[in-house]
Amino acid sequence: MSKNVLEADTTLNLSDYSKLKLAESHKKLYEGSILENEARLDKKKEERVYNLSFKDLSSNFFTTYTNIINEMTSLAHDKEKNKDFQNYYDILIKGNRLIYIGLGFIILSLIIFFIFSSS
């Protein structure tokens, strides 16, 4: 008695085939996401403040302060959102701006120190 080819144990039916393709696509997505996450981590490590050159650091410093001033002035002209201090605070802590604000305070304190020490 011969078996039909479609009834053999090694043949896949439609649901088995779709499960197999779904598993393959999940595996491909998972491997891709792992590689993408590793690439993002490497990029983030390269962009840390202590790894930046002086040129990049100064460029980011002035860009950050320009963005802060632009957002503060647009918030000051917006009558609806201007009511509470939290909006201004959110502008200052957005992203990695705190590092550049701290750097600005250090530069400002050095300038004030040299002014007072020279007189």
C-alpha cells in the first residue's frame, strides 16, 4: 500500500509552512535588532562628551545654547504654555543639554574668577 505524497510525514501543510516562515522572520528580525542595538551602542559610546574633540565639543556647546535660547523665546511668546516653570525646566534638561549647561557655568565661573582676581 503506497502512501500519497501529500500525506507523508515529511511534507508540510499550509499551517506548518506559515509557522516555519513566521519563525524565520522572527529570527531574522531578532538578529537584525541585536545588530542594530550593538551599532547604536557603539555610536553612543563614540559620541560621549569625554570622547569628543574640542572642535565637536565647542560646536555642540554653541548649538545647544542656540537651541535653548530659541526654545525659551518661543515659549516666552506662547501665552498658553508660559504659565508654569516646568516648561522652562523641561527645555533645560532635554537630551544631553545638562552637560553643556554645566560646562557653561564652569566657563562663566572661570571668567568671573579672572575678572575679580585681576582687580
